[in-house]
Amino acid sequence: DQQVKQNSPSLSVQEGRISILNCDYTNSMFDYFLWYKKYPAEGPTFLISISSIKDKNEDGRFTVFLNKSAKHLSLHIVPSQPGDSAVYFCAASAQLGNYQLIWGAGTKLIIKP
Amino acid sequence: SQTIHQWPATLVQPVGSPLSLECTVEGTSNPNLYWYRQAAGRGLQLLFYSVGIGQISSEVPQNLSASRPQDRQFILSSKKLLLSDSGFYLCAWRARGGHGRPYNSPLHFGNGTRLTVT
């Protein structure tokens, strides 16, 4: 049972444009959401998180939006840069789940020059 | 600042041989520690986590085991490797809240070990 889903295995975006990565979840008890970026042969790097009491969190070029009614979150990267090419994972956790992170399968973002 | 060290970076082992991967964390105390595996083209699979010395929880029954002999040291082991054990192994740490309780916070990963079982 996939509680966190990233339905797009890959996404190609022109450099300078906006990249939008999507993530859906099924467990309404999730109250904390995170995005990670992963380069090949490296560990994932934490990007940004959002608590369920918010619907938006921004950090530089990265903004995460949370739509609790739709059980959907998205990561916006503006403007996209070549170094943003990586695999992006979303993850979620719930206090009732002892805060264990549940991971999506990842989306590979390719930034075209 | 906190850092996490994981070694070796790459490892090629024959089927049936033992395995020992080590992870240490610096700059924090009493962290939660995690071992993950990423199979080729797949997501992150939690293997083990530890909330304290000698306390190990296994998420997936398999050929691997974990130990935490010291507060900031986490070891992944196998007595006999299988071909299916090949993958990218990641160690991670997470801060704990007041009174050692878990809370919503990010995991911080090491650079991983690429294990190839031949």
C-alpha cells in the first residue's frame, strides 16, 4: 500500500522555466512533509519541509505547497537551473506513526539547456 | 555542525561473503539512526532504525542485521551476502526532541555505499 505517491517517474523542463514536482498521499494523519534532492551515487539532501498547519513554505527558489483537502503537495523550483537536475523524493510523517518517514518513489527532473 | 560519515563508498563482494558497513555521526548526541537501501531505479526502503544504544528495529525481514554499539555509531552487517543484497545503502540520522522524544524533523543522509554482490 503506497501511502505516498509520485506518479511522474520523470520530468523535463527548460532552463529558466518553472519546475513543478507533484506528490499525493493517502493517509490523512500525515502532518509533516518533506522534499529531498538526490544526485547519483550520493545521499539525498534535505530541501524543504512543511507542516500541515501551513499551506505554503518558501526557501529561495524552492516553494512547497500543501493542499490537505486534495492530499496533494507540490514543489516549485523557479527559475530552474542545470544543477537542479536530480531525483526528487517527497516524504511524509505522522505523530501517530511515531514520526517515521514514508517515502515516494521519486521523480527524475531533467533541466534542458 | 553535524556531519555523518559512511564507509566504504563502494564495495564489491562475492556471494556468501560477510558484510560490514559502518556509519558514524558527529556533532550531535543521542540521535535516531537509520539504514536505508535504494535498489537500482527504485525508491528508498527503510531497513533498520535505532533510538538508542543496543536498540534496533527491523522494518524488513531479510539477510541483514544492524547494531549500535555506541551512541553515534551504526553498523549494517550480513553473515552471507546474496545477489539480491546489491544496492545503494544509506545511513541517516535524525535529531530527537525534548526528553529524547521523536518529533517532526528532517533526516540527514550520508553519501552512501554502493554494494555489488557478484
